[in-house]
Amino acid sequence: MTRSRRRPARLVALTATATALALTAAACGSGGSDGGSTGAAAPSAAGAAPAALDLKAAGCPSTIVLQTDWNPESEHGGQYQLLGPNPKIDAGKKSVTGELTAHGGVDTGVKLEIRAGGPAIGFQTVTSQLYKDSGITLGYLGTDEQIALSKTQPTVAVLAGLEKSPQVIQWSPDKHPDWKTIADIGRTDTKVLYFQGASYMDYFTGSGILKKGQVDGSYDGTPTNFVASGGADAVQGFATSEPYTWSHEVRSWDKPLKYQLIADAGFNFYQQAIGVRKDKLDALKPCLSKLVPIMQQGIVDFMAAPAATNKLILDLVDKYNNGWVYSQGVADYAVQTMKSLGIVGNGADSTLGDFEDARLQKLIEILDPIYQSQGKPILSGLKPANLVDNSFLDTKIGLGT
């Protein structure tokens, strides 16, 4: 599931020296360890919100709570973009709350609370949090997790925050100069390090792209074993992180990496989609009809001018102080990579955030037999329409439109 790829896999900036200090205190900002406030991502506009942006009138909760799947990072920038001036940081709860502001800094009449995931929620799935805490309005979802839990904890995604997953398999081009794809790795006996339980790996081994005997589920999220192999192994990672951090911030490696997105190798799932519990969808429809376009525009605005929101993200990482290492360099690199690889982008047409039925259907067909073999049957007759709802999107909002 998504959780198995997101947890310590992102603790990648640990150097040989820093490993000894892992999960100890990071430098704390002037706001103190028990909270504080930071600069706004956008200025607030005076006066009442236009009807299309008035979330209070639309019946939205007075505080919309968004549960993310990891620590603050640039992949989440489109959501942090919506926090108004001087959001309040709760370092203990690893959350930040501010006025929910639309494009141009318009106050929508409600607040937005964004909660960190990963270590902040004990590495539990976002779906489990949605079902555990009824106060959570929205959560980050992955298609694999949605399919796996479609029978027991169904969710509906309403906005594709990322068009492509940044998940990759990466390797040393010095050691393996001829490799261009994950399939090239499968033509060898090279060890591939990954987190045990990742559904994309079941797909790769089941389809013959990789051999079952060459994959190793002992990856712990640090570069230690990869470095110890001298770069002979391949290893999972994120296009938005490790290719920068391992070549710039991990002194024990400090060399380039090449990679292929798993999306381009046949497992093209939606990661970091934003959705709701299925049993709450009907009640939230009036709110979502106005909120989702605001969230679409937030992503567009962040990608156009990420500096202020990235500053907020870095401040949150500092204040949360939980061992997550995130630098200005990797924040900038992440935005650049999301643009260049289409990780954030429009769907098949000019709309940002929509879901494609054919893509979802293929994933259902891939994952159904995998989960059946694991004794985790999915909803009988599951269809794309059970997983997503495109009806709240403004089709005119997209990158480049």
C-alpha cells in the first residue's frame, strides 16, 4: 500500500555522520518547540469572498482538516499554498492551521488545518485515520490503497494532486551504464532494494519485469546498504528527492543516480490524490463543489511561484523537529522535477486533477489478483466510479490555461 512506500523511504538526507543522529532534534526555529506562527504564503484580501469562493456559505466545516501522508514537502505545496497569513503551528501535534485563502489571497470564510503523516501518525495509512477520526475532512489517498481497502474502508478521490507518482527504481549509472529502464534491471540478477509490502513490486515480479529472486524487501529508507554495495544494487526512491539528496547531501555517496518512474514501467497509480470517506461524500458535496476548484487553483499557483510556500514548508519541518531532513535545495529540486517529468500536470485534456477511467481500470485488473492471493479480497465488481468522482473539478483550471 501507499504507506509502505512513504515512510522511512523519505529519510534520505541522512549522511554517514547524520545517521548516528537520526530522529534526534533538528534545529528549532524562533517560534519554539510548542508552536508558533510563520509568514503567509499569500496575502489576505479584504472584504467578503465572492460567492464562488465562499466556503462558509457552501456549508463547509468551519475548519477543513486535511490529513497528509508524510512530513511537509514540496509535493504537498499546492495544499500549503492555501494557508493564509500567519498560520498557527502546533509542533506537538505536527499540524498547521490558517485561514483558507483562495487565489489572490481571498479569505473563504473557513480555516484549513493540515496534519503531517508518516511518523506523526505512527506510519498508519491515511485511510485508517479518516475512519478513526471523524473530524478529518480530506486525506491523501493512493489508488493501490483505495483498491485494497475498497471493501472495508472505502474512499472516493476528488482531486488528483499528482498526475504521476514520483516513485522510482534508481541505480548508479557508473555501475550500470547500459540501463535505461526497470526492465533492464530484470534482465540481470542485480539486487533491488525496496520496502516489503509495496504493491508495485508484486506487479513487477508477477509480470516478469523483475525476478522474485532478485528483489529484497529489507530497505530501511537510508542509503546505507546501497552505499555498502558500492552502487551495485538498485533501490527504490522518489524522483523528487533521492537523485538530489544522495548526490548533494549524502557524503558517503555523493554521485549521480539514474532512475525510471514506476508509472512509466506499467504501474501508473495515482498517489497523493485528495479524497474523502465514501460514507461522507453526499454530505460534503455542496462544500466540495466550491472547495475542489480552489484546491486546483492552489496547485497551479504553487507551481507558478513556489518560493513563499516552500519557505513555509521548510519552517514547518524545522518546527516539527522529528528527524525529517529537508533542505532548500531539495525543495527547489522537487518543484523543478515535478514540472519536467509531469508529476504535477494536467490529465488527458487541459484539466488539472482529473482521473482517467481506463488507467484506474487497468490498476484494478492488476491489483485484484494480487490482493486475492494475499487473502485480502477487494470489493466485488469494483469499478473506477467507486474510487473517484471528477464532478467537482473546474475543467477550465489547468497548468498553462
